[in-house]
Amino acid sequence: MQIVPVHKVPEKKYEEWYYERIGKNGASKRIREITGAFQRTYAHVKRVKPEEEALNVLVCPVGLREKRRVLEILNLDEKQLQKVEVPVEPPENAEEMEKDANYWPCASHQSYKHEEIDEEIRKRVENLCEKSVVKQSGSRQCSEMSVILESAGGGYVIFGSQNEQTNENLFEHTVISLVETTSQVSKGYLCTGRTVILSNEPCLTCGMALVHSRVGEVFIVGEPSEDSPYIQHHIHGLKELNHRFRVYRVTP
Ligand SMILES: [Zn+2]
């Protein structure tokens, strides 16, 4: 069984920067001068890239409007400087971080940590699928079965079954029932941090309901839905919505 994240693959933007190669002797004084002349870098981009006998220090973007002034202060000639492309956005996962590190060292995005599935959760998801407690249905409308894991112990609660779904009435959508029932028994934010397993990808309304419920992570066992809020539209990763979470597809 395979469990893979449903990722947005954004077009990565890079920006060209000058860097100066300096000797290790007196390096800290020079680094202070450089950061004094141009302070701003991206929070995830490290200013210094160490080499065996030297340090490479980012100076400023090649396209910076006031670059002449910065280089003048530092007594640098742009012809002598080297250039490197640094990522404008922080790396989203391990693979990207490794790729970015080939250009310049970067700190990881915080959400990267959440990409690793908790081992216990993984076992519980696999177990429920292997025993066919959750199995995919033929629906392209919405998830006909929704399961929420108890936050402690091995328990779970099932909403809906393979045959009881009617898509005409939204309140009979199993995800809606799951969110409403869970919110009645828990205070504050509904499904905060909980794990939900779906027999198929949900419709857009249910997909949004899970965003608002502050669910922790979602596993989709079956096929993409017609609305495809997660697999196609990645609403779980939208910066505009105030809650983001991981979605995985479970394939046999
Ligand atoms: Zn639905």
C-alpha cells in the first residue's frame, strides 16, 4: 500500500544575487559591513555559505535598484562578483530543500515537518484499509464514507456507508455529518488536528467544511471527485484560507 501526499507543485521562482567570497580571517567584520550595506534577505535564505577555506556572503540582488550605492559602500566591482540564484519561496519539502541547497543553503519551511506521516497514524490508516473498513466507492460526487480517528487509542467513528448516500441533500454528505457530530462533542475548533479518512475525494462543499473544521490531515482512499477540491485545486494549501493541512492519497 502506498500513501503519497497531494502536493501543489508551484513554479519555483529564483532571484539572482551577488555574493562575495571572503577569507575566514576577519570574516565577521566583513559580514557586518555587508549586512550593514544591505540588510534584507529572505528569511529562509542563509546569508553565508561556507566553503573549505572561505565564506561566500550574499551581498544584494543583481536587479536591485540601489545596487550601485551598495557596491560603492562595500568597495566592490560587480565584474569581480559571482552570481547565484536563490529561491524566493522557502522549500516545501525534503526534496525541494535538497535541490535548493545545491544553489545556496536555505532553512526549511515550517510545514515541511508535517509532511512526514506519524508512524502510528500510518499504521492505523493502513489497517483500516486492509480490513476494508474503508474502501473506495464508485462515486465521483463526494466521499460516501468518512472516518474520523479518535485522537488517543485505536478507536474510530464511521459516518455513512457504501449505500446510504444521497447527494441531493448536502446535510446527508458524510463529511458534513462528521464535522457536525464532532463539533457537538468537542469544544472550540471542531476537528482541530484530527485525522480523517475518506472513501473518495469529497465535493467542494465538504472539502471546504474540512478546511473550516481545522482538520489535521486527510487521507483519500479512492478516486478524485468531479469538484476535486484537493487533488486538482489544492484548497488545503491555499495561503488565502486561514488553515492549511496535508492531504494524502492511499493507493493499493
Ligand atoms: Zn460532499
